[in-house]
Amino acid sequence: VFARIRSLVTKPEALRSGISPSDAAMTLGIAPAMAKEHLLTAESKGLLCRDVSPDGFRFYVNLFPEIDPRDVYLVKEYGICSTWIKAVSTTG
């Protein structure tokens, strides 16, 4: 389940706008409530970060493990952080 969630949140559109429990439910073929539980568990394991707004929960891939605390401005040429920067920098 977590591999499928990671695959979902690393798609370019999800890197830009995150995923909702409904998005995950459609991909996983389960009820939205169960998908939300899976997303919260993935968050507790450090795979995802969550944003809560009046529109509901949105989950994003957790970029923090790739950030070097000694050089927070360093962006490596590889990894999810680099992929995220490319995804949010493109328009369309």
C-alpha cells in the first residue's frame, strides 16, 4: 500500500497539488475513509506531509529527509526534491 501511495504522490500533478483521500481511494480501490487512514499512517512513518484547510486534507510527499541541515539551500541533481522543483516550476 505504501509503495502505491508513494507512486501516487510522486506524479507531477500530485507533486504540485498533493493528493486527497478521495484521490488515494480511487487509485487504491478502497473507501475514502480507509484511504485517509492509510495516508495518515504513511504520514506517521515520515513518507508524507499533510496540509489541512477548509477544503479538507491534502497529502504531499515528504521532502524533509532529503534536506541536509548543514546546507538547506543545496538542491541535489537527483532525488524527489529535484523532481518536485521541476514539477512545480513547469506550467501547464
